[in-house]
Amino acid sequence: MHGQPARPGLSDRSSPWSVVAAVLVGCWTVAVTAATQTGGWVTDQVLLSFGRDRVGWLWPALGLTVVVLVGTPALLLAILPRSTAVRATGRAWLVGALALGVLTLLRVVPPVHHEAYLAGLAGAALLSALAVAWSSRRPSGPDVDAALDATASWTGGAAPNRDVARAQAAESPEPSSDAASAAGGSPESVGGRRGSRRPGPVPLLAVAAGLALLLPWAWLGALGGLLETVLALVAAAALGVLAATLLDAAFWSEFAAGRPPRPARLVLLGGLVAGVALLLLAAGTGQSGAQLPALLTLPPVGFALAALWAAAWRPTAAPADAARAGRTATGWLVGLATLGPLAFTDPEEITLLLIGTRDVPFWVAAAAVAGLAVAVVVAIGYAVLLARPAARTPSRRVAALTATVLLVTVGVVDVGPGQPGLYGERLLVVLREQADLSGIPAGAPGQAGRDARAAEVYRRLVTTAERSQADLRRTARRLRLDPVPYYLVNAVEVDGGPAVRAWLARRGEVARVLVSQRLRPLPAPAGQTRGSAPAPTGPEWNIRQLGADRVWSQLGVTGRGIVVGSSDSGVDGGHPALRAGFRGGDDSWYDPWDGTRAPNDQGGHGTHTVGSAVGRDGIGVAPDAQWVGCVNLDRNLGSPGHYLDCLQFMLAPFPTGGDPFTDGRPERAPQVLTNSWGCPAIEGCDREALLPATTALDAAGIFVVVAAGNTGPWCASIDDPPAPYANVLTVGAVDAKRRVAEFSSRGPVPGGTGKPDVLAPGVGVVSAMPGGGYAALDGTSMATPQVAGVVALMWSANPALVGDLSRTRQILRDTATPAEPTYRSAKRTDSCGGAANVTGAGQVDAYAAVRAARG
């Protein structure tokens, strides 16, 4: 017999316990990785839903946990067993765990700075690849030696002469590094022409498989901005290089060793070990949430890689060329497999806030499941096609045609049923100069005085914005940044990533630059939310608890003559309880998201809140008041720009298609605004982002009511603008027993302003829903419109009070009734500095407030 004896493999009967240990460590690795990644994302989302800040140390701590819990048994596998295949398994999993620990550190970058994260991911992956390559260097040349051993096993004879093979590899014109070989070709032995740079069939088949894995994302996802997309491509390529360095010829040769050659062993055992290693890499790929789909789609790729390496190691293959083809195939397949989650999803939209509807989380899950199915089909297909002992590798022409067809298919799917285009975030550029609104005369009492003040405020705001924004807007248009000017806050929204943001921040007239979030489109509408509660048969419990029904019956006041403005998800203008209350005209509806021309609502939140303010049939506090609407929430998320769009419309309504700067009609402004929303940092706002807007509305004599938020029972949880501002009335929620709802946000707030101001029923409130139905919902969102309705009753009862904001606020506080506070615990630190920071002045009493307003 000539040639080398077979080295011990996984079937080595002398060490069965090492195989058992490898199986147990593999199962342990999968369990720990899946648990930590899912648990970390859920923790992030729970904190977000409660309005808490991200825990900066969470992901580094989880990464260290995986390194310890997975790396320790993997290290023991790498050094203790006699079986070289088991030791190779341990090394692969140990390096994968260490790479996961490094990549996870990058999640300290806030999700809003996605470009910075992707750049860091690319750099960290490349540095990790260099470290792995350096640590595995051997003077004898591991790739050539491994390929020689595998060739000997595959042929069943003697290994080729190593010195000759190394000399041939050194003289070969093809580059030998991973990065260089990815750009080069493979020679005749694997389907190419020796000395050419044309890719051989094995890399082309890897490209085809990667494009197949990309198909679900091109169909169901959408790209971000240009820089974001380019960085995602670079990061995916870097991850491919890391995988090719980790799963190199030395790794695969351990599972190919032995005679007679059995390619099935390479695919089944090598693919399984590679799949666990890829699971570890997938866990570090993407911001919190974006790594979850990769956990499903990337591990099955290990089996496809094993089949490709089996094809590269055909008996006619030159060892160095086979190793190069295998590395190139690994880089392409893993890179394309990770590109989908990185480029076609926004991690900020993979959130529990959007679960419950067919929104981004639903479609990400659908793409992940489809990707898993594709990966399994590719793995089985390649195993059957390439890894049978008598199988022949397809010709280069067939492989190239397959890859080309799939590339065209990805493009057609993206342009056709997909969502083509770039949907990066926008930037809100806030200027240093804000309009001077001091000294505006109070004017006559009532509506005439309010209209005069609103007109003067509008004039000053527009004049200041036109003058101070001129140069910035001109420059932005020249650079094709699509500027959108605002006057309520002197600001301009533009396209741009980190580079544009840095350039803008250095301009002298700019105070700060905020990220204005933009949602990526869905492959199909999310569907309309409808209600299932029975229609009311009389005044609802919350109406009776406020005493609004007594205002109607005993005082004869129903809100007639007052208009309430709603900025929310929209309003179903055809609902029986709301149809008659719509003010009408060409300036009573505005949809900056989708440009709809008639009142409508998909989410249901806005219909419910307007119903609680002015709905008829027993659900609204002021049933004869009118309403106007604006859409500032789309799929339950907003942005600073669209919040301003609606607040501007409320100050000076304009006709459909009109210019807010020139066509505004301040005399048509609603008297009262209900706002059941807040702008958190994840949407782009800072604490002062909307303060100039509420200051202007206050100066114009428009009464602004806002929700405290649903992030109780934590203290100091009234923090998302505009709820903390002193110039708005902030509303918390109580239940039917006048106890403060546990979810109701509490003070104190910075600056010493007492918040919340007042309370209203917010637990199990029945109101209108799209499609003519009704539903019972909880939240300070439900409490807020009821207080707006009470103000409408007060001003309807005494028109001279219209525009007198300070007197109206004082009446509401003075006539409020006590409510029972609730606390997170009995600890003094959970008392929020006193009951006033939980209950405010108490629950609003509509009957007492209207009587006081009349008096």
C-alpha cells in the first residue's frame, strides 16, 4: 500500500466519548446562542415598550456570557480528544464564539446610527479574519497540506508530492489570499482554465445559492439609504471573508479523511459542525433584532458549503486550486446569505411595537422562514448534485448560466413584487434662530382675539423661517438633498447620512441635527384594525364618571361651535359616530404620509381618540363639537418631521396640495388639539425638539392637550416630547375606581413643572374604530381626548373663554376631584417625590369645570 494512513476521524472507534462530547457541546452551543440572542432582543423591546433607555452593557455582557459558556467546552474539545476531527470541531466553535463576542460589542452603537454600526461590523469582521488566519498559520502551508490529504482520501491512493504541489501553488498566477481569490478564478480542475481569472463552477454555484437565499429579502424587504446599503454590502463581504478563513481547507479535510472516500460523511458531519459555527457568526450579524433571521437561514448553509468543498476536491483537482475554489465559494455564499438581513431590514422596525399587525416584524419572520426553506432545499440539492461518489460537477457554462438567471430573478423580483428604491432616514436640521413671539397683543376676548393672535404668530414664524433658511435650502437643493422647510420649529428636513449630518452640524446657523425616521415600505398593506365591542346603548362609564352626561342634560352644553384637532393615525370619516362631526371644506384633512384626500384610518388609534373627544352615541365628551384631522403616525410610528407637519396644519390649515408657508389659514385653526402620541429618541426627537412648536401654539391661543405616556409605574417616566412641556396640559389615566392606572406615566419632569396636570378615565374605554365598529382600549391615549372634549364643553359654554389658556387650565385644576395614587412599590424612591407627581390635580370633573367656566 502506498500513501499516508487514514487519520482518525469522527468514526474513530477508540474514542467514542469524544464524539458524544462533541454532540453534547454542539447542542449546548445552539441552545445558549439562541437563548441569549432572543433574550437580549426581548429585553431591549421590553425596555422600549416601557419607555426606558437601552442598557448599554446588555449586549457586551451577553457576548461575554456566550464566550464563557460556549468557548470553555469548545476549548476542551479543541485540546483533549485524540480524534483530530473532534479537535477541529472544537477549534471552529471556539473561534466562532470568540468572533461572536467581538461582533456583539458593536451593539453598544445606538440603532439610530445604523451606518456607523455597519462600518464597525465590516471592520471587526475583517480584523477577526486576519486574526484567525494569523493564528492558524503553519510553515508547511495548511491549505495545501489539507487539500493534499483530502485529495489522497478522495482518490483512495497516495497523496501527491507536497513539495511539487507547493511549488506549483507558488508559481501559479492566481492570488493565494482569501480576499484576492474571491476576485480571481479557479483553474481547469474545478471548471475554469488554468491561469485564468474566470471563476470556476464551484464559486459560481456558491453565488447561485447565495442569490437564491437573497430572493425572499428582495421580495419582502426594502433597502435603506445609499450609504447604508453600500456599508451593508461591505459588511456582508467581510463576514464572508471571516467565514472562509474559519472554515478553510484544513477544517474540511478533517471530515474528508479516511478510506474508502465517503462524500456523505463530509456533508453530514462537516456540514453539521460548520452549521453550528455559522450559527455563532449569525448571532453577531446585525443590530439587536436583525440577527434573529440569520439564526434561521445561515446554519443550513454549512451543508451546502460541505457539498461545494466536496465538488472542489474532485480527483482531477490541483490541491491549491481546490482550496482556493472552496474558500471563494464559502466567501460568496456566506456573504450573500448575510446580506439580506443586513441590507433589507431596519433593525429599529423589528420591534414589539409593530407586532400584532402584518408589519415589518411579520414580513421579516416570513422572509426568514422562506430563507430557511431555500437554504434547506439548496443544501439537499447540492448534496445530491455534488457530493455523491460518482457525481460530476456541472460545467462552468452551466454554473454561470444558473448564477446569471438567479441574479436576473433577484432584480426582477425587487423591481416587480418587491419594493425598489432607497428608503434611508432623513435629517431634521434645527436652526439656532427661532421666531420671537414675545409681545403679541392679547386682543379681544374670545374667538376674534384668538384668530388675531394666531395670524400674528403665523406671520412671524413664516417670516423668520423664510429669511433664515434661504441659504441652507438653496444649498440643499443644489446638492439634491430634497429639502422640506418648516416654520413652527425653524427647521429644514433633508436627505443624508452621517457625512451630511456632520457637514450640516458645522454650519453656523445650525443648532443641531436630528435623525428623522422614515419607515421602509411593506410588500402588502398592514390591514385595517377594527373593533369587536358592541355598539353603546347610552353614555359610556367614562362619560358618566367625568359628569359629561350631566353637562348635556342639565346645562344644555354639548360642544357646539368648537373644533377639536386630532393629530394621530387618522380618522375614519365614515364612522356613524363621527361622520356628522367632520368640519369639511378643503382644509380639514391632511395626510403627509400617503397624501390621501379624505379622512381615513388604518391603525384605529386616531378614530378611537377622536371618538372619545367628539363622538356621538354616548362615546364622546363633546358630541356636537366638530373635528379636523391629520395623520402623523403611520403603522404606529412617527418622525419629528411628520409631527411638525400636523402641528403646522393645526396652527394654519391649508387646502389640499397647498403650501404651508403661503396658503395657511390661521383663522381656520381648531381651538383645541388632542395629541395621544409622544416622540421618543428612537424616532429622532430630543427633549427640546418640539418645544418651539408648542410655544407657538400657546402664543396663538390654541389649547394643546397631550398624553402623559404609558411607561408607568416608573417615576420620571413623562419624558417623550411634548408631554414634559409646561405649555401643554398633560393627562394621565385612572380606572373606574378612580385609581391611577399602573401604566400611566409619572413625574417629576426636569425644570420642576408638575406633571401630569390632570387625569381622566383610561382603562377599558369604549370608542369608535374603523369600519363602523367599537373597541375598549387602555392608555393615557384614551384619557387625553376626553380632557380635550371637556375644554370644548367649557369654551362652548363660555365663548369669551376661547383662547384664554391660563384661565382654562386653572379651572380644570381647581375643579378636579381627588384620585387614588398607585406606586411601583412601597419604597420611598418609588413614590415619585409625592402624590402630585402621580395624580396631578386629580381627575377632571366636566360638570364642575363647565359650571366654573360659565361663572
